[in-house]
Amino acid sequence: MYPQAVGGSLISILVTALVIGIIGLGFGGLALNHPPLGDPPGVWVRLATYFGSHVAETHEQSPFPELRPRRYSLGPEPLYDAILAAIRELGWQLSGEDRRTFTIKAVVTTPLWRFKDDVEIGIKPAPQGNDVYIRSSSRIGKGDLAANTRHVLDLYQTLDRRLRAQKGSK
């Protein structure tokens, strides 16, 4: 074999291995976040979002059901305290809070790569209760592999569990 052919083959193998490794890391990171891939609006829309966006934000018209605000019958003060307790339970770092406006800021460090993500939580009055809005964004990168959606889900799940336990102990 000629030396150029050997060198070209080696480069092809290295590039192929690199591409496969990057794809594997991407889907591995996605799998660690356990996103609801099969839920509406569908797997392809979700994959495009998770690989192309670094923000997950709740809003009324979100095409992603898990990214719609949740309504709680609790008053704003006890709800605020329950959210703070959930943040502590999750091990997130509190970076700011304003009890007057019912807003909280926290920083989440991702387990695998140790990236820092910023989470902002707000409580807004709604008919028969209060809505909890959450915005989670990565500080670096273009796609978050569903990490920010995972932060939203983790906060809601922890908050819901705490409120159920509180209700059951009364």
C-alpha cells in the first residue's frame, strides 16, 4: 500500500470515530435527562428542540405539556416557602430571591459535565390559586440535551411531592 493511502485511511477512521463519539455523547446526555420523548408534540420536534435550544420556559401556550405553568391552590407565601424548600432538597444553589415579587433564582450544576444552568421561578396570581412559572437556561452551548426541561420537571415533581406530604401530615 502507498503511504498516502494509509494516511488517508487513518484520517477517515479517526474522523468517523470522532463523529460516532460526538453522536454517542449527545444521545447519552439526552438519555441521562430522561425527557418525555414520546409525548406531544412528537419525537422529532422534541429532538430538534433538545439539540437546538438551551432554554426551557413554561408558558400557557407551550406545545410541550410539561412546560405549561402549574396552578396551586396555596397562597403565594406558603407556595414560595415550599418552592424554596424544594430548591434546597434538590441541592440547587440559591442565587437570589425577592419575597415581595415572589421570584426566586437558583443555579443548577449538571451532574455529568458540571455545567451551570440558571433557573428563575415566579409565582403569579391566577383564578383559584397561583401559577408557578419556571425558566431554565444553560450558560453555554446551543443545545441542552433536555437538561433545562429536566430542571423544570424536577422542580415541579419535588414541589408536588412536598405539598402532598404536607397535606397528608395535617
